[in-house]
Amino acid sequence: MKVLGVSGSPIKNSNTDRALKIVLAATGAKKTEFIKLSDHTVAPCDACLGCVETNRCVIKDDGVALAEKAYKADALIIAGYTPYSSLDSRTKAFMERLYPLRHRHGLMAGKPGAAIITSAVPDSTPGMPPAAKNGIQAIQNFMMEEGMNFVGAVSILGNVPCIKCGDEGQCRMSGLKMIHGPDATMASVGINALENDPATVALLQRLGEDLADNFYGR
């Protein structure tokens, strides 16, 4: 089994990246590959249908090679995050650029797939959109439409950009205050690191195992 993992996070060694690597390792696959989309140029689909005859996109950027990697992989893990409470644009563009693989042959059909979403909004935060659920649903919908076997998803609690702003969380537009209340500061909220949440790490490891079980029919 060869497993491809794709991270839409632009942050170096982010929670999203590290979570994806945990799932990749947990698959037990002899061949895994980690792709960070911020290292590549991937434009969104132009809806030109120039790919119908060839199953290959006509846009000349890194999206063509990444689609080839997805086609050659036996399983696909997509990891993204949720700016403005929806899936990030890099991850969305990557999924759009796999559209050429569907025409006539359904080249992704039957492959197991999984999602990882990092969001700064805790589940069920009053007055806030269900950001993590929105991100997971976007990836799940993509895999469903491609005929893939969606094995599952894990959501991770991430951090708002305000932790690096330097304004001590006092800005009236602070995401810290929006999510955690008017008295929230960087000190009171803290920085979320994946490794400090053993339950989430266990869920990630189980997701990798489930991917392998789905592929091998166990």
C-alpha cells in the first residue's frame, strides 16, 4: 500500500502537518509521502473541461504532478484548516485539481480516504459556526463524489493567528476574544499543541489503522 498525505497548512511544522504524519505512520504502509501544498503552486480548476479526453489538467503548474501522485497512491489523506470557518483555499484547490481523474474512468474510485481538520474554534462554541465540521464535510463530500471510501476524520484544536500578532490579544477584532470571550488573552487561552492531547493522538493513530484495514479488507 502507498499512502499520500496532503497538508494545506502553510505554517512550518504545524499541528496539521504533525497530525498528518501520525496518521501516515499509523497506516503501517511501506510507502508514504507527505506533501505540503504551500511548497507548490496549485491554481483552482478553471472549469474548462480540457481534461475530459486525457484525464489530465491543461493548467501548467504543480497541480498536474500532484494529481498524478494521487492517482498512483492507494489511499489519500487530506489535511486542512478552517480560516473563516470553512476549508482553506489551498486544500480546496488541490481537491478541485483532482477533477480530471474522474472522467469516464473514475480513477480515484474505490480508494480509501480520510480527513484531518485543524480549527481554532472548539466544538459547540456558542455563537460560532461549526468550523471543524464544515472542513470535514467539504473533504468528505469530495471523496464521496469521486467514489472513494471515506474511512473517517479527526478534528484538532488549533490556534488563531492572534497568538503571533504581538498585541497581547487586546485588539477588538481578536479571534481570541471572538471565540473565548471579551476577557480572553494569549496567557489565559494558551497555545494548543497536538502532542498535549493524548486522546486526539490516539484518534489519529486509529484513523491510520482504519485506512489500512479498509485497503486490505480486514
